[in-house]
Amino acid sequence: MTMWDQLQNPPVQYRSVPLWSWNDKLETEELERQIEDMHKAGIGGFFMHARGGLLTPYMGEEWMSAVRTCIEKSKELGMTPWLYDENGWPSGFADGKVPAMGIAYQQKKLAYEQAPFQNPAERTIGFYAKSEHGYRLLSAEEESSAELRFFYEVNPYYIDALSMETVRAFIETTYEAYWERFGGEFGDDLKGAFTDEPQFARGHLPWSFELEQAFESRYGYDLIEALPALFMNVEGCSKARYDYWECVTSMFTESYAKQIGDWCNSKGWSATGHVVDEQVLMHQVTSVGDPMAFYEYLQIPGCDWLGRFISEEPIVPKQVGSVAHQLGKKQTITESFGCSGWNVSFEDLKRIGEWQFVHGINLMCQHLQGYTLKGLRKRDYPPSLFYQQPWWEDYKVFNDYFARLSMLLSEGTRQTEVLLLHPIRSAWVQQCGEDSSEIEPYHKAFTQLSRQMCQTFVEHDYGSESIIERHGNVSNGNFIIGEAAYRVVIIPPSVTLNRVTVDLLKQFVLQGGCLVAFAPFPTLINGQLDKELDQLIESALKPEWNSKALLNAFSGTVSPSIRLLDRAGEAITEDTMNVQTLALGGAIIHYLVNSGKERYESIQVELFRKGRVSVIDLETGGVTPIEQEDTDCGVRIPLTIHSGQSYVLKIVPEEAAQSEEIFDINKTTSWQPESKILLDHTWKISNIEANSLTLDTCRLRVEDGDWSGPLPVVFIQELLLAFGRPVHIELEFEFQVAFDVDLSRELYVVLEKPEDIKIEVNGRQVESKSCGWWRDISFQKVDISGMIVPGVNRIRLQSYFYNSSQTYAAIEHARQFESEGNKLTFETEIENIYIIGSFGVESSSPYLNGERQAVHTMGPFVLTELPVSVHTGDLVNQGFPFYSGKIHMQQKVTIDRNDWMEAKWSFSTPPDTIVSRLFINGQEVRTFLWEPYEADITSFLRKGDNLIEVEMANSCRNLLGPHHHIKGELYKVGPDSFKDKPGWTDKDIDKNTNIYTDRYTFVRFGLHASPYIELK
């Protein structure tokens, strides 16, 4: 079977592997149920990821039993189980075991102070006094005259990631523990481990007890003498900084990435994951030194992409893709979609995913799938892309799509002939202590050059000088890095180059290679002034600073493989329109992606290669020839590219195409309808799930004291923790009812752990007995039908608020470093409750539209009779503001003619849904997850009456929020987004701002405009 034959059902190794958050008490039956759900959804495997909320002791017997259960179940279903190497993140501390081994194993950072000295002297590295050229290190006898003191600070909650011994201890406590338990029996079934955000200082300068000796053996001088030069602009500072960061980067890469990569390789496993702070040079220096150097040692290198947006700068995925291309790594992975919020759509997921895939990624790891949403877990950098979502049964379409794409991109060979040197070493030299501001111009220039090439479809890789030093050579006029050969090398604005790079570039130029350089030109080699660079730069082409000049500079050597022309014949050059070209199975593949919001109607795509062109449909796996026009230098094809749409174009040489099976050619003739039928504004609701009301404010009473006024529920946890001891509490929720209470109807209060709570409704005690779960396994239904009265209703909950002394200690530790906070678990959590059942929900105040599909209202809310019909437009203000589920609507359309040849359905504008499904006369036509929102309905329509049905699914957003953030709907959501002070996901807001408002924010749900039918 060829790869083309596998497109309809790609093998498991190309299928998505999400982070499966193990965040509660793990039960065998539930683990197996969730794995079966994943399998049905087209997911290939999972990372077993310990995370905040975990109640099963990490790495204990129950934990290992759960891992065994999941390996066995995966084996049964043909899935791939993966390990995640930490309890929380960042990886390396082994749930605290490694830093507990002592100060040598703990993270250390450089610091200094000027006289008079205030800090204790026991962690002193050296005393210094001013000298003619900067500062000199003082002897013990001179310390009393010191003007400067260097010392190190200790973080007892993370590791010294520069230390071989420390990382070896991490491997022994985690990797070896897993291998000892499962290696013999399941070594071939387990595929490897994910390591998450390892780092060494993040904004600071790292120190290690092993650093001084490593530095001196490498460079031949004393690092301690040079410490002031790392923080101050003194004589020799460029050389000292270059050497320091090169040494630190090498130590980190070899102790962490190489040790783990080598260990996994020795067991037949793959090490995968990503480092922290990949986005900008200003952060890379103090966090990881050189991320590309780290990727060399991972069998499947990866990146992290958080939030519901893409970037103009392709640096994050392209760094990973470049290393993979150069070192022959077949797969690259992205941990994506964390923080994107509960309302992230399939269209958003596809856009974010394909933007990364076109720039070098080819395997999807979704962040994340929550075992449960109990307590804080529902706010754990949402969404959970799992069974809790109303759209879950349609997830297979998405996973199949990316599996097909993964297979093509993994098996193809990238056709990249341009290398852009990565200026991270110039950033090392410009890093002055903890001040990275001087790096920013070099970052901007580097990313601008990359953007210019992307816009003109010049496919290129980045070149890390750390990797060039190990894998670079020159042959036949090509600059070689590992398995990749480049005919053009570009030096971006830089300060320094590595000696090995300079020597290779000189050979490259002598052999006729095309070298391009942009000012400011580097003047340093290995951080030292060297006139040798003048001759090298003299031999380089120096175009003006624009994409046209850049393209012209190497047009005689390399040219774009594709060009896009709009209707006016003008070239399309956008950050959001990108291509990746691959050789695959005797064909050339052009993967063309529109990551933007703009639609390009009837454009011309010019491919500079002769052959027959087909389109590979990633939704079905089908391959269809497309209408084409031969040109002097290739072929031209007409396409309409919708917002967020991509095409995989397969071009086969004419002689090879003769032997391929011939299908009908997909012609792109323009659609000229003869009549247009606009559907009616009114729809009958034919099927609906339980409606919901989120109760997120209540009154509080502690130990029979006074009742508080109404409080946001999300604030109560902190209030109760402040007592520092167990307390008896009562919570009282209110809601208004205007429906007929005498009519029989389903009605439940949904809450977490009802068995621990005494429940009263309107003064009557309710049996705390679950009637089953709703949306999430922790959301338990308690029947309250027949207990509701007209007007105000009150639900009173009584319970015992308890958290252990260990939990209080962990809270304190979490304030010191993120590793402790990321694994935090509470014994008792205070959460919203929900009313669900057969009713409508009306707000007593108007609804106002906001940005990003937001709808605002002040409430309060009243339960009314369930609507039987709705109109085109937002359903939030038609009785469903908190709704999370599917709604099935219908209407009749009469066609008074039967002479049409073609009929087309269009939603007019994209519906405000996650999934829309169209039925005509009882037959399913199509499921809509993304553009284009149109369908051929010729075979479904008939003369006379036609039953049109639309099923719409939304997300958990309107149920779970955040409802009260000052900015409304967010595209980057974290736990703090639900609170009153901004966290790191709100970096644009002053830290003293109160971000919680009384106003409710929802997102629109429904048909934005009336659909229509066109007949021809």
C-alpha cells in the first residue's frame, strides 16, 4: 500500500497526541472510557500528564497502576501511549525530589550589590573594586575595600539545569523509574516522553557550582574575574558575555537535552517536548541560550503556541522545522491551543495549527484534555478539548484532517535552498545583565527578513551557529548543515559570528556560493573585534532593505517556487499567505496556506514547474485533478482561497501522470445563479438539550456568623483559605423564576461533590444524591423538580471547608516559583453551581454587542418558559445566554420550479457556532467546521416543500466563562482571567487594575444572517 492509498485513513503515528491532564483521583473504568472516546475521535495517542488537581499520588503504586491500565488499553485499540516527565511543569524537578537533594541540585542565579553590602556573605562569589579598565577581583586580604560583591541566589523549588549530575538525578527518579516498571513488558508500546519548558534562569543569569570549572577548561581564563563584564559595559565585555553564554548554553543543552535524548534513544524511545520562551531573542538568551541547539538532541523537537491567534513572525515553528530539516528528524510537534479560551472554534484551531505546519511543524499535540473540570481545573488555561465540549462527536474530522497533513509533511522532503543565520549569538553579546533592550533591534531585523521572504514565497531555514559548528561544511558551492544544502546564505544585522561559521562562509564564497549581508554588519568573531570579517562582508551582496531588493539579490541562484496574483494581476504578498514545497513519491507538493481573515476571490496561482496538477482534499483524502493552463515556465491554476483555507497541490511530471488514474477535472468556473431564495427569519426548535443558568454569586456565612452580601464565588476560596484552618460554611444562591411552576419539567441543580454537601432548596432539604453527570464527570445532577416557587428561589449549601497543612505549605511555595503552583491541589474547592433543565433564560437588562463576538449584559437573569421558536441572529438574547449544547432548528422552503441544473447552499456569513450541520429532507448534506460555508445541494432539493434543518453546536464558553473580565471575550485565557488581578495572560493591563466587573460577557451563538439557496 502506497502513502497515497493511506490518505483516507492515515496510520496512528501521524495522528494527534494531546496532553491528557491527569488532574483528579484516577479510576480504571473512567480512564478506559476516556481512551475509547479519544480513539473514536481519531486521536492517535496521548501524553499522561500529571497536573494541578491530581489526587492519585504521583509516581506511587496507584499512579503506576493507572499508567499500566492506559498502556494496555492503548495497545488493545492500536493507539500510542506516551509519558510526560513531570508533575506539573517546568520539567526537571521530579515533583520536588531533585531539588530536595541539596543546594548543589537547586537553581541558582547571579546577583550583585554595591557597597555598603546588605545581603548575607555566605553565598559570595567574589568582591571587586574599580580599575582602569572596569573592575578587578580582590584577594581575601583586600575584601574590606570592595565596591562590588557578586553572589548567587537560590530557588529551592527548581533544578540547576546546567548540571550533569542534577539532570542525571532527574532521569533516575523519573525516566528510570518508568523503565524499571514498564520497560521489559511495554518498552515497545510506550513511545517516549514529553519534557516541558526546561530552563535555566528566565530573565536572570544562571549560576552553577559546575560552571566555573567548565568555563576555565573551555576558555582558559577565570570566569569569576569576568563577572562584572556580564552586567556592565566595561572593556572586554563582549568577549566575556559571548564566552559565558556559549558555555551556559552548551552545559544546558548537553546536561538536559542530550542526556535525556541519549537515554531515550538507548531504550528505543523518542524524547519530545519544547523549551520555554521560544518567541523572541530577548527572552531566549536568559531562558535557554539557543533553543535550536536544544532541539538537536530531541528525537521529535517541538514548540509551544498559546492563545487564539497567530503571529506575523514565523520564528517559533520555523526554528523547530529548520533543525528537523537539517538533522533529518522526520517529525516535529507543537503543543497548541492552551489559553485560547473555551470558545475557540474548529476554524480557529485549524488556522493556528496550519500556520505552524506550513512553517515546519508536522505533528499535533493539543493542550489539553482534562480528565475532569472539577474545581480549579476548569480554569486551567482553557479550553479542555475533550468530552466536555458539545462539539466533541465532530472532533474526528479535525483529527483526520491533521493526520493526513502530518503524513504528507512528515514523509516529504522539503525543498529549501536559502539559509538565514540566526543571530542569537549577537543577542548574547548585547545582553547586559538582566537588561535585554539592546537585543530588540536585532530581533526585529531578523524577523523582518524572515517575513519578507515568507511574503515572496522564498522558502528558507534558520541556521543556528551551535548546530553549524557541529554539522556544517561546504561542498560544490553549497552550504551544508547535516542533510540540508543551501545555495544562498543571508547574514542578518548582527554583532558577532562564530569562528566556524566565518571559515565556512569564506569557503562558500570561494566555491561560488551566494552570500547576502545586511547592515549593521558583524565586526566580532567569537565576541572579539576581528578585521577578517571586513573581507567576508566585502564579498557579500548588500541589497537595500526591502523584499524586492532581497529577491533580486539572489534571483540568479534561487527563485520562489510559486507566485499568487490577484484579479488585477498584482502579486499577493501577505504575512498570512505562506507555502511549503516538498518532494514526495515522485511528485512535488505545494502546501499553500491562508492563515488570515481575508478571502481571495479568483486568484491565479503560478507554479514554476511543468506537470499535471491535482488537489489533495485533506477533509477526505481524495485527490482530484484541477483545471490548469500551461505557461512558458510552469502552470497556472485559478483558485478562490477562503479565510483560513489551505490547498495541498500535487504536481506530477507529464510522463508520470500518464500512468495515474484519471478523475474528472475539478473546474473552477464562476457561479452565476439565476435565482436566489433567502430563508425565512423564523425557525422552529425541533430538538434541544438542557438549558443552563450559571450561578456565580452567593452569600457566605462562616461558623454561624453573619451573612455576607453577595460575593463572586470565585473569590470565596481565597477568603476561606485566609482562615488557615478548617471552618464550617454555608453558601446561599438565589435565582428568579417566571415559568409555570405547576407544569412538570426536568430541573436539576448541578454541583461538584454533592455527597459532601447538605442541600436545601427554599428551606426544604434535598437528598444529596446524584442523578448522573452532565458535561463533566464532576458535574453531578441533583433533582430539584417540584421544589421551585414563583419569584425568588434560594439554594443553601452547608459543608466543611478543609485543606491540609501540606496544602497551605504548597500555597506558600507556589508564591515562590511556578513549579509548585502548577501542581497545586486542594482538598476543598468552592465553585459555581448550575441550574439545568427545560426553561429559557432572560436578562433583566439589555444586551450590547462587543468585540470578538462578545455580548454584554448586567443581568440579573430570570428563568422563563423554554422558547419553541427562534429567529435568525444571536440565541444568547433569545433565552440561551448560558447554553452549552446543540440546538436543532427547522423550517420549510418551497421551490416552485424544477428546471434547475445546480443548487447551492450558503450560510451568507459564517455562523456563530463551533459546528453547523445541514439536513435537507431528512438527509444530512454536510457538517460545517470551517470555510467555505457553502455546499452543493442539487441532489437533495426537490420541487415543492423542502424541510431544511440546521443543527448548531456551541462550546462551554457561555457556561464556564470567564464572564466578568474587564476586556470581555479574551483570546488568551488563564486562571487569573477569572479573578480580579491580572496574571501573565494580561500583560497589557497594569498589575494594580481590578479586572473583575459585575457585567456578564457571553459570546454570540446562532446564525449571524439568514442562509440562502441559489439555483442555476
